[in-house]
Amino acid sequence: MRELGLERSDIAKAFADIDELAAQCKFRDCTHDNEPHCAVKKTISEGILTEERLISYQKLKKEAKYDGLNSKQIEKEKINEMFSGLGGMKNARNYIKVKSRK
Ligand SMILES: [Zn+2]
């Protein structure tokens, strides 16, 4: 499958660091809430990451209902969904082109 150039998506950019941290959590399905050995919580306790950003990240994931996907994948799914009735990925590609022109 061809790369769609979604790396620049706002969501992926905004939460890329949390995705990276989440990958270091002990549990793959970590919710970064009360789990032991949570890399995200550890970073918050060290003052590197703010709790507000974690909350926004969790809210985004919850709203999107794409548990287990990282933010880049969520963005892809959203675009897929958005264009599923309009010819699918062909239109999505055009949309991305227009969007990245900004
Ligand atoms: Zn965690």
C-alpha cells in the first residue's frame, strides 16, 4: 500500500510523543491510569509531560473509539470513514493533497 503522507496530520503531530511513551508501557493496552510501570505516568510525575495533555490524548482516543491504534492510525481511520461514501481513498488522497497545500 502506498504511503499517504499523513505524517503531517495535526493529531499525529500533537501526540506523537505520547504515542512513543505509550509504546514503553509495561502493558500494551495500558490506559495510563493506574497501571504499574506506566511510562506515560512516570513522565508526568517527572514533570516532563503535563497531565492536561494526557487527558486530551485519552479523550481523543475515547471519542474516536479506536482503542489500540496510535494517533496516526486514528487519523487514517477518520479519513477513511469520512470518505467511505464518496469513493473512498481516491477522494481521501485528493483531500490530503489540498490539506497539505496550506
Ligand atoms: Zn501507560
